[in-house]
Amino acid sequence: MLKKSLLVVITVVLSIKVYAQKKEYKVNTIAFYNLENLFDTINDVTKNDEASPIMEMSEGVRASVYEKKQKNMARVISRIGFDLAQNAPAIVGVCEVENFDVLQDLVNQPALKKYNYGIIHYDSPDERGIDNALLYQKAIFKPTFSDTEELIMYRGSDRSKRDYTRDQLYVKGLLDGEEMHFLVNHWPSRGSSEAKRILAAKSSRSVVDSIQGADPYAKIMIMGDFNDGPYNKSITENLLGVGKRRQVKLKELYNPFDKIYKQGIGTIAWRDTWDLFDQIMMSKSLIQKDYSTYQMYKASVFNANFLQNPEGQYKGYPFRAFADGGFTGGYSDHFPVFVHIIKEVKN
């Protein structure tokens, strides 16, 4: 039986004193991962799932590819943040999943089954048939409410032609007894106009405003594949993501991935250029110096060697699962991102 949280000794160097003081903290990992077309092998006549990579393969190989893809995704999730937390993530936001069933198969993989993950998922109207979802360790997080935020867009100026995309997923619950709010996103792609991602940002911002209207000090994390970087207007101006921790105001969000991006680290690569579309941002209440409650300790891109393309022209890029009409044996075309949150243990 897993413990609710693991104790990890972290050395904290006090800014005024000239000595180091060892303290014990509970550590949990919050992660986000674009699972790159996690589709099943069944043709759903209500969706355009025929266009998914696995459905474009011959029927004779689909089942084996599906099993390998599931095993690979589970391996990654089980390792995110493990070095410090000594546990799989407490919370994992995911996108590019077809339905609840593929998530059920995922959490039942040997690498994840022992963590007893719950699933929060709603079907979206997305034309590709992909959804967002939240996985959570039942021993650590107790959901109390969930819902979706529909993103209504149109094709150009024609208001009669709806552009269907994935809903944003909102989940509220108690993480180790503390109320927290999570918003999982997968914004319109770079093939769409910037205006659609700005519309998505405004939709996310309205959810945050509603939460903060009821409680200005609510602990909120917004995560996703935003298809925009920390530098884009949708993030900085519309979502109010701020890259410098000390400059974050009460209604703004801290974006630790701004600094990571400026260090040349990304989650996707294209034409020898890295970008960082996958991010986790948080309200000011999660970046305080008082660790009597959970606060952010560290943010990272999980880019372990096994997740990188091992050879060829794209060596070092994310080792994607599908390419040239087949299965590569890889994982995803995105690296996962995560943050560690910590809380001091009083002796």
C-alpha cells in the first residue's frame, strides 16, 4: 500500500544565515504530457479516428502497436519526477487521448497499476476525436468537482461554420488535504490562427478569474500543450503568465517555464529549433516562502535520454511514436513537463 506522500530530505540554504539547515518535506509531482495520438484500434463511426496513425496501419499490426504504445506511455509517466519524489506523479494532465477506454488501459499497465490512478475525462467535440484528461493517485488526491469549459470558435468570419476543438478540463479537489484547482488545456494548433489561441487563453483566464473571485488566494495550476511559447501574447497578455517569480501579482500566474525556455530547453523541436509549448503555470499562492502548506519547489522538462531520438537527422529530438506511416518504437513528439511541490513536515 502506497503512503499518501513520501518524505524527502532537502537541504535548504537560508539567505541570511551562513549555514545550511536540513528539513524534511513532503514532495509531490504535478505533471503534464501530450501522449501523441493515444488512440485505440476500434473504428468509431462518430469520430474521424480513421485519420489517426494507428488506424492508418494494417489491421494485422494495430493490436501490437497499441500495446507497445501503451507500455511506453506508462513507462514515461511512472518516471516523471521520480528522482526527487520517489513516487510517480500525484497528478498528470494529459492530452491527445481518444477516449476513457485508452486511459483505463493506460493506468492498468504494469508500470502504473500499483499507483492506483483515477481518471477524470469528458468527451470533447474535437474534430480529430481527441480529448484532455486528468490522472490522479487516489491515495493523494480527492476530486470534489470537475467540469469542462467549451471553446466556441468559427471558421474565419462565417459564424455558421463551427470549428470544433477540445474542451478545457477543470478539476477541483484536495491534494493531501489542501484544496487545489487544475485546468488542463490543449489549445488550437499552429495551423490555426493566433486569434484562436488568444480566444483559448481568454477562456482559461475566465476560469481563473472565477476561481479567484470566490477565493483570491486559491491554489491554481493551469497546464497544457498551449501551442504557444512562454513569450507569446496569448500567455503573457491574455493568460497573464509572468516569468519572474518576484514580479507576480495576486491575479497573475507564475510561469517557471519562461526561464527554462530562455535556457534553450524545449519540449518540441522542428527544423533544428526548439520551442516550449508544454507548460505549467500557477497562482501566486503556490510560490510563497512559507512551506507550512504546499508550494512550488522546482519546475523541469522531463527529457531523459530514453525519450530522445537515438540517431539520424533528428537525434536528440523527442522520440515520437509515429512517423512515415509506421510505429517507431518511440514515445511522443513532446517531452513531458512537471513541477515539484513541497510542504515542510513538522516534527
